[in-house]
Amino acid sequence: MPNPVSTIYSLEEMLSLIQREQPFAGELESAGCFIKIENYLPVVCTAIHAGSRLRDDLLKQCQLSKTERNLEEAPYTDQFIASQPITLCGLDSRFEYDLNRAKTLSTRYKSAWTRPLSDKQRSESHRKHSAFYQLYEALIRKLEAMHGMVIVFDMYAYNYKQLGEKPTPVFNVGTAQIDMQRWGSVVKRFCAELSKIQLPHIENKTEINAVFEGRGYLIAHTNAHFDRTLVLPTEVKKVFMEEDTGTVYPLVLNALCSGLKGALSQTSAYFQRRHNRRRISKAKMLGSSIEPAILSIDDALSKLTRKVETLKYVNPTNINIEQKRFESAPSRYKPEFRYKQLPINANEFKQQLYQLPIETISDPDLKQLYSSMVDKLSEKIDLLTSIGQESFLYNSLRFYGRPNRTAIENAKFLLYAKTLPEDKGQLYNADQAAEIMLKKAQEWGMHCHITPTASLAARAMVSGKKPPTLYLNSKVMYSHAEIQRLIQHEIGVHLATTFNGRMQPLRVFSIGLPGATESQEGLAILAEYKAGYMSHERLKTLATRVLAVDSMLKEHNFYQTFSYLTEEYGVDRDTAFVTTTRVYRGGGFTKDHLYLEGFINTLQQAQKRSLDNLLVGKCSYQYLDLIDELVERGWLIKPQFRFDDLGSEPEPTLKYLIESLRH
């Protein structure tokens, strides 16, 4: 449905905008119709029974309750089509006038009124009916002139309980007024796409003419006036709501909207290829302009999350002191880490977060993305505000999860294998390493800082704040091989996605999508692999982290985890201390198990499809289909910065070890 502050246009203004092929969205003045045109593509979606408004004079005269009227209307069908480039939605109740009946029959609901409608009342309803069809005809005429053939998806919803125990389909396509010899292949394709839609706990069946045959007026009117337009009357079973009361089932409605977005755009693309002889993808049949609601919410989310940076606050500020305490009495050591103060009021942050009007987003997939963003950011705030407390471990498990049995077996497999030799090359201190890395970053066109620091638990860490900075651990030496790995990992992925994310119209790709940690770390390690700098020792480091997390969760004892790594797997004491510190910081930080799992997942994904668009920002696998779509629609800019993909293959034994890892 339109925003309460929607622009109102006269019929003449709308007709002029259509004639001049101008995009617009707004309500038709003194009539019950809302139209949105993002792009003049040859696809129109209608939801003419979506409305429920009644004029004041009719409302006083109506003897049906809102719930009773709702039974015969088709609520939420406007949401079914909201992601499409051209939509026409009814705002008035079909009891005022039915747009799917001829004008003279459109006010025939005699049982709805306490007394018969007056000639004046009928005349006003007929005027609105005529205005809608004037607008509709002008739109179809323009689209036929521009493209040739046009497809119209005419969406309704039907009550099924009154039909008794007879099985009824979720989707019913009515073909009584369709020339099946001419359009049959499109009908078949549409039904096939509808059949693919998955709904929670509901069996989806799509049938033709099982419940309704498509004998309505919109298709009849179209057929009478246009020869090059196909109308597909489609009834959706009211499984998305409680039929009697009108209570909506959000999970089903969201799944329906997302599924219909794909089904409508796939069918539109097929229609274009078959009847307009234009090769086009489904993404190109969707709008190319980002809807204002998304931009507004995205901007608010970006401003809200400026201070939310996990590693900045979870990294201890007193690691050097703690290491000396540990070395003086290892078996009795209990961490007393200190952390930076968090400048965030958790309750205030969450209040602002959940006040974001996510429900105003039309595109169902982006609505789901931003809704998940809100939930994940709420979890992240719980994590940050519990640093140093017992609840931190629970919040870490909720946010990052824990290693499963397969991950632990993979880690042990890598550690028990005899270490393969590696030519590490010359050693450099942190300042020298920073100089080498900065030169590479400059070659890639990245304006960043690379700064040694003594306050890192890791060997390197990227901060995305301005200016983007790669911090190096000043207490360690770096081999030539490790520097090359860090160049690909930290600069080629983490800094690259920082810069790429800042170029995007949507700032959510700088904040980081849900699941971005595993995907980004997996991609970063894949970058090391693709550039030819993967080694067995590197894999063993990742494996050690998995087992350190597992030990921390089981033992809850710093020294026992440290001893497990040194005694069971021969990890040197300095490395074991750093690894153990990583998993005990904050009170139990489980993130480190995601590096090895992320690499395995990313490597397998890369063998099936291109992962290039994961570099547009801080992305995750679960949204890759949507990201690809947004890049194709022009909503996102293709990644400019990326790691070196030299197509290198590891030596045979290392390749065998990697291929033996289970997923």
C-alpha cells in the first residue's frame, strides 16, 4: 500500500507522465488507485482487490463489519507485487466498486447496504472505475508502442475454507480468456515458476482453472482493447493469513512475497525472450532505481553503527603485562584482561535500531536482509556490552557459533599430518613488513595506513574506520611468505572490501551483512590460496584455532587450553599463548573457529560459481544471489579492488590434504 504521505496526481498529470515516459509513484486524485512506475518495462502487475477504503457516505450505509468485508477483499496482494517495476493497486474496497467487473455491474453488492445505493453514489463509484481503466489503457498503450508485447500479472487472493475438504492449490491460474495456442508456453512457464515457491509448513501446488477460471473484467477489457498484451489472472490461496479474522502470518507472507518476486521476474524475462525476441535476465525485469525507503533506512543504520567495531573493544589493552603474569606462574594463571571503554548505550541503541521502519521496504528480499541486519546488530551490541562478563561467552556463541564435530575432525587431521616443508624466505620486522605491504596497497590504488602496534593479540588486523588501517603486531617477525599471504588476506580482501563497500550506494555493505565474518575470513584465506601462498603450516594455524575454541568451551581454563596446544600438538609457547589469548579474550571468544570452516566453504563455493561479487563489500554467502541481482540491476557497483587470482595450484601433497577436508 502507498505511504500515507504519497504524492497525489490528477488523472491528466498521470496521463502526461506516462506519455512522456517519466517514472513516478503516487495516488490518483479523487480515485482509489495507486500506481508506481520505476522503469517502462513491458511488465505490469495489478492488485485491484487489495484495497479496503470506503467513502464516508458508504461507510455509514454499510451493514458489513470490516472483518466481513475483508473476507471478500484480497489484502496483502499489493505486497505480492511491490518489488515489480510497474504496479497498479486498488485502494478502495470492491464493495464500493469492483474493478474486476464491468462498470455497470461494479456496484452490484446489494446485500452490503442498509438501503440501495442512490444514483449519485453509483455515479461516483462508476467515475472512479472509469478513471482506473483510462489510466490502465494509457499505460498498456504506451508499453505496447515501446516494446511490442506486454505481460500483465493480475493478482488476487481467495478464501478456501468455504470450499470444504476439497484439496485446493496455493496458486490458481485462470486461462478461460487466454489464447492458449498463442500464449500457452508462457502460462506453462509461469506455473512452473510458481511451483518452485517454498512456504513454511505448507505444501505448494499450482493448478490451472482448479478453483477460478479467470473470467474477470480486467482480462476481458484488455483482450477487447489490446491484441499484444497477455493477462495472467492469478489467485493465491489465503494461506498467508487467518481467513476469518484477517490475522496475517508474517513468515508465510514474507516467503510468498520473495517467491513471487522471483516467479514474476523469471516469467517476464521468458516472455521477453520468446515474444519480444530480446535476450534478458530476470534481474533486468526489475526496477533499476533504489527505492527511497531503503536509502533512508540504510542511512539511519549507517549513522547508528559508526561506533560498533567488535575487535577494537574485545582486544585486551594489557596483553604484554598479562603474558608476563602468565610466564611467572602458568598453572595458576587466570586472565585479568583490560579493555577499551565502549561509548554505546545498549538500551538506547536497540531502541533506535528497532524503530527503523523496515516494513516500508517494498522488495521482500531486501526487507528480509535489513530485518536480519537489525537482529544481528542487536546481538552484536549484547556481545560488546558483556565484554569481561560471564554472559560474553553465551553472546559469542549466539553470534559466532561453535565448531561442530566435522570442523574438529578436520582440524585434527591437519595437525596430525606431518608438516610439509615451506620456503619462507627472508625475515622482516614489523616496520619493514609494513613498508612492503604499503607499496602493494599503493599499486592497487588503495590509500590506507599500515601501522605496527604492540597491543594486538593477532599478527595483523584491519580497522575500517577512516582512514582504513592495517595494524601489524610489532612484537613479531614476518617471513617473506607470510607477508605475501597478509597482502592477499588483509589488503586483497579485508581492505579491498572496505574500499569497495564505501563505493556502494547502500552503506549496509560497509557495515557487514549477517554471516559476513565466516564469508570474509573464508574469502581472505582463499585469496592466499589463489595467489599461491597457502602452506601446510598456515592451515595448521587455522586448525589450532578451532581446537583452542573447542578446548575453551570444554575446559574454561586458560592454562589447560595452552597445555593442550603445546603438549598434544607441539605448538610453540609464544604461538600457544597468542592463540589461547585470542579465544579467552572478552570472556570466551568463539570467532576463531570460522577461519578454517570459512575457507573450506568458500573453496567449495568457488568451484560451483563466481564469488567475485562477494567483494563488493562486507558480504556473506547466504546473500550472494541477491548481491548478484543487485549488481545486475545497477544498485551495486562491481568490485574495483580485489586480491590477485593467479590460478595457482598448491603442491600435490598439500592439495591432497585440502581436498580431504570434509564439509
